[in-house]
Amino acid sequence: MNRRTIGSEYEKKAAQFLQQRGCVIVEMNYRTKRAEIDIIFLDGDTLVFGEIKYRKNLCYGMPLEAVDEKKARRIYQGARQYIYERQIEEMPMRFDCIGICGNEWTWEKDVFEWING
């Protein structure tokens, strides 16, 4: 399997993981010219922009270590575009990362709260 196919497979698994925890999937693979958001979902009344990272093993580090400041800013810019396009106002929002390493899952919430735009 190539990387894109594997990534797509784990994005679907992440959607199931979130749904099992009561989240509602709004959109998958939202794209702009400069950004892609892997998953957008509702966690209660909070709109969440999510990044999904998979690693087969730890040879290349923990999955969430792959989300650097540059990647975070792109996700943030994509989220701003999404909010603008859909005219979303006054709704709680956050940025989460879901890391998958083998059979181990990590869901980190509010990971980009430090971004000012």
C-alpha cells in the first residue's frame, strides 16, 4: 500500500474512533490552496479541526511530533477559510491532533491554542 492509501485508511479509522466517543463528523479532507484539514467534527457544541498522524512504529518519532509550527499555521489558516466560507459565528472551536502508532491511539485536545494567526 502507498502512503496516501494508508493515510486515507487511518483517517477513516480516526473518524470511527471519534464517533465511538460521541463526536459527529462534519467533513473529511477539507482543502484550500494552501492547507488541508484532515477532519472537522463536533465534540459536543465545539467545532474541532483535527490533524491525524499515523506511524507504523517509533523509528521516525511519535506521530504528533510530526505536527510542527509550519503545519499548525497551515491548519489554522485552513480553519479560518472554512469559518469564513461557512459564515460561522460565535461557536466554540479548537484544534486537536490524533496520533496513531501501531495499535496505540492518542487524542490531544487544544494543541494549537498558542497560534495568534
